[in-house]
Amino acid sequence: MTIYHKQHHLNTVVLYCNMLISGKFVFSVLHITVLSITVAISLCYGVPDSWICSPSTDNHVIQLRLETNSWLNALENQVKQLQKLIQEEKYKKFTTIEGFPRDCEEIYANGTQIDGIYAVSPDGRCPFFVYCDMTNGGWTVIQRRVDGSTSFYRKWNEYVTGFGELDDSHWLGLERIHRLTNDGSQIFFDIENYDGSKDFAHYKVFTVHGASTTYTMNVDPFGYKGTISELLSYHNNFKFSTYDRDNDGHSGNCCKDSLDGGGWWYSSCYRLGNVNGVYGKQETGGIGYWTTKNIPIKNITIKVKRMDGVC
Ligand SMILES: [Ca+2]
């Protein structure tokens, strides 16, 4: 083995130790992987043939490769375990709530104005992740439909806790929506139609009450602005319903009987809207709202922000 190789490996070991000391365990393990490969290559190409890699010892090389692969697999598993531990440690950290921003608006006001996923704690209790629309000034997204990757045909418990991917289609969850809107909130619907045109609906007063009220929703149409008719107040003061829990104002079960199973604050049954309906379906049951007929929606984002004048 040449002096260069020895010095290189010594430097690598020192670097690894420094990384280990500084707590970069995952990167250290990855570095061990690279080191193992380097040693293996050095053994094959950096030493005299008579040692290991002579033509007569091909079987040894094959054996060495097999062992190296085995080591790499073991290391890969260790990396995965470490990543899991780090993830768990992140969540553990969230049991301490101090220092978490209240919502996306507060993050935006403090100078972070890039769309993305952030941890918030609206009420000083355990934090949770949300997607922040910073492009439009710090709105907290509570629902998003941008493709059919996530089914919204879900049971009550899932609508309470939330589902989907925050940076993709998702429902944030009734408990979190309640915590975000309990002190008074605006709500904004970004609507994209099938012909590519856009619409919006903006309410200045929106609240979802807690579990003891079955997540009853209140909305005030005063000051409504939008490019579609004012429709959400049709759902004012209704409890939330899912296909397995009928709290709607209909003699039947809106979600189960006619709307393909998406949850909402249905009355009898919807105006704005069936936004948790089936993605891509343009008939009743698909994502849409009702004027004198069902108006299909291709994509939609629903987001909330504290009421004007509320600190
Ligand atoms: Ca009913």
C-alpha cells in the first residue's frame, strides 16, 4: 500500500472521528461505507498481486466482494435505524412547545417567506406540521387536492387526525383545524377549474369548534369576497359528517348515499362544497360545489389565517 493510500486512510479515519464527535452519526456511518469501499479497492488495485489479487486468487476477490456487499447491507440497515431514531428524536423534541410559531402568518412575519412545511403550535400545546403558503402572505393550508394520489374516502377518525402528504394532496385534520381557527380565522378557497381558469372564495370569519361539538363549523358571510357566489354559509352551524358518522341535515347520509364518501360539514347536502369528493370525477360525487347544479373543480386548496385585527 503506498504512502499516499496510508495518509489518505489516516485522514479519513480522523475525519470520521471528528464527525462522530460532532454528532453527525448518519454521515459518519455513510463515511464508513465509503471507507470500506476504498479499502476494498485498495486491496485489489493498490497492493502487489501476490498479496490478494493475483490471477490465482480470483475466488478470494469474489469472496471479498460478497463480504463487502454484506457489510454494505448491514451498514445500510444501521443507517436506516439511525434515521428512524433521529426522526423519533425530532418528534420527542416537540413535547417542549416553547419557541414554536403560532402559525404560518407568524413565520412569514418573522422573515421566513418560502412555501413549505413548518411546525406550528397555535395554542401552546403540542406542535404539528403544516404546509405554509408564503407566496400569498403566510396562509396555513388545511386541505389540498392536486392529484388523485390520496383517497379522501376516509372514516371519521381519519378526518379527525388528518391524512395525505402535506406537500401534496392532504386533509390537515379536524382537531388541528379546530386549534388553528378556535380564536377566529379567515378562510380562503383557491379553486382551479377544468378549463384552467381560477376562482376564489374568501371569508373573514370562520371557526371550527372542538370535539365536544362534533367539530361544528361557524362562518359569517359578512364581508365575503369571491369570484363565485357566497355558498359556504349554507353549512353554517353544522357538525362534521363522514360516511361512517352521519351528522348532516339530510334524512339520509349525504356522504354515503350520494357524494362518494368525502367528509364535510354537510347540510342537505352541499353548496361549498363537496371539496373532499373524488378527484378527477366531474359529475356529482367528484370535487365540486353546487349552485343550481354541480360545478366540478379540478384542483383546490383551502387555507386559513388569523382574523384581521386579532393578534
Ligand atoms: Ca342525515
